[in-house]
Amino acid sequence: MPFRPLAALRALLPDVLARRHPVVPVVRLSGAIGAVTPLRAGLSLGACAPALERAFGMPGIRAVALVINSPGGSAAQSHLIFSRIRALAAEAGVPVLAFVEDVAASGGYMIACAADEIFCDPSSLVGSIGVVSAGFGFTGLIERLGVERRIHTAGKAKAMLDPFRPENPDDVARLKTIQADVQAMFTELVRSRRPQLKGDPDELFSGAVWTGRQGLALGLVDGHGDVRSVLRARFGDTVTLRVIEQARGGLLARLLRRREPGAVGLAAIEGALAVLDERAAFGRYGL
């Protein structure tokens, strides 16, 4: 890269003298939270960490904006992303502003809580501070098909909630204990990041979802507005928004994403199931 003495000198001057526009990097965090594969888009720490690192590592930034659209998903991945954002914000010494689009629910709201301020549209959906586990039972089906289930374990809890066996009350009780522990962590995190919460805690932490307008009254968000209007009001009309794109992956990932005419195989099936799974996650909120 050629040396540009004027640019180097301008970087040493105060903003007023250098006439530099304020810069705010923008990172989009969109999709269900959990395992990400070449055919399954979404959010995980591994998928979004490079974009977060680039955003917080940009010199001279005034803040970092997160544009969030997520129905939630993996509790562990949600917390990992939350923790990475907070660590990077502390290192960079800049505020973080979150902007909710359609929804920031469950793990999506946990990630939003990594911001110092949360903004949304009045019709956005926020909250769902709770824990859910879902599955199916196939015991009657395999009996009608004449299939015998055989399973052998070392450790009585290894086959917990096996969908091909009748539900065991001990397994359900163990799952409830796990859920209660995760819920306690989630509740503590939200309370620490949102001390301005209002209303009945039993309702706030019931897993209910709220509109953006309701969320503002409850203290779940700080205001209404989109990323452009809020940042222009905060930093002036000359603010520059630098969108940080997430990495698209290597050659193998790009090849696996392709849909050749007539292509059939496990990769295509996985991609279709991933789309249905994410649609179902958003569908819980009518989206």
C-alpha cells in the first residue's frame, strides 16, 4: 500500500480540523441461533465472530451498531455471542447500539442485551425470556410398523427422552431442572443489562413476547427507530455507516450452496430441512 502523507497527517488531527465524518460500523445478526453449515445459514459464534472483530477493530469509530433479526435458538451460542460482543466493546471502549427488525426473541433478545441501548420498530417483537425444549414421540408408530426398539447404555441417563420409548417422568424432571438453571442465568443476565425493567417479573420472565411499543413501556427497549435515523440523530447527518459483511465461506461452502438443475442428494435435503426449520422458528411469532 503506498504511503499517503496527507492521510497520515489527517489521522493525527482532531476530528474538527481533519473534517472527518463520524464512522459507525454496522453488523447484521440474522437468523435462527445454533449450528451453522454450508447449507444452513444462521447465527453462531464461529459464523459472526470475524465480522464482530472487524467492526470493533476499525480505528476511530464512534460506536458499533448491531442489526438483529432472530427468533432465538441455542442458549449456549446466544450467550457466547453476547459475551464476545461485551468483551470487544470493553476492549474498544465504544458504546454498542442494537436495532431490532422483525424480532429479537429468546436468544435473539439475549444478544440484543449485549448492547448499551436497544431500539426497535413499534411493531417489532421482543422478549420471550424463557427456555423451551420440543420433540416428538414415535412409540405408537413403531409398534404399528412392527419395529422393535433396541438401545443399550452405560449410564441410566444416556437415553434421556428417547423419542422411540415412552416418556419417563424421571427424564422430564431432569430436563426441567436443566431448563430452570438456564432460565435463571437468562433472567440474571437481562436484569443486569436492563436495570430499568418495569412491570411484574413473573410476566416479564414468563417467556411472553411483546410488541416494540409494549417493550418500550416495560423497559425491554430504549426507543423506537431504525439504524439510519437513530445514528443520524445521534452523530449528525454526516455519519458514515460501514456495513461489515459476514464471511461467505470457502470454495467448498460456496459449491455446496449451489443448486444445479436436477441436483438430488443429502446436501439438497439438508438445505430444505434447514429452511423449514428456520421458517418454523420465525413462524412461532407469526412471521
